[in-house]
Amino acid sequence: QVQLVESGGGLVQAGGSLRPPCVASGRTFSRNSIGWFRQAPGKDREFVASISWIASSTYYADSVAGRFTISRSQAANLVYLQMNNLKPEDTAVYYCAAGAVVRGPASRYETDYDYWGQGTQVTVSS
């Protein structure tokens, strides 16, 4: 069974940091782009960051650029989202997703992603 599993969420004070990993099991996603999205209560899911399959390209939402960094370990089939200087408005469930096309580009669009994790809750207190 193919799975993406996020972990590493939690409660943190404003200005703090978290580094949730996204782990793939059941198959390798080393040749797929990976994206992180988030959904806050009462809001639509939105793009956060993405990374191409060879990590040559990364993209960020304007709201997190300069604070979040996406990276990947091909050997470990892991993608990390380093989140620094967290703000209360970053509170959301964070999801990772694997691109539908092997060797496809990193993307901001949900429709370009095939496999999704169950999400990890990140709560930032003021």
C-alpha cells in the first residue's frame, strides 16, 4: 500500500520553529515532485511549498517565503518542511503530496498531485 505520512506537527509559540517530515512507504517517490499544502479551519486548502524530483527547483507561497524551507533526502525517501518564525496565521493542518507525473515539475496546484498524506496539525499560539 502506498502511503505518505506526515508527522512532527504540534503546538508552538509564535516565533518558534517546527520541521515536519513527510515519509513515503510502499513505493519510492524519489522521481516525483513533492508539495506541502495546508488547510486552516474554515478555509480552503492552500499551497505552501514544493520541490522538484531532483531538488533543482523549489517554490513557495508568498506568505511563507523567507520563513519556510523545503528539502528532500532521496535516499531516505523523505521531504522536510523547515518552518521558522512561525505566526498564528500559520495554524493549519499540513499535508504533503506526491506529484502525479514521474520527473514532473514542482507545482503549486493540487490537481498535479496524486498521493496525499493524512496531515499533521500545526498550532501556533500568540
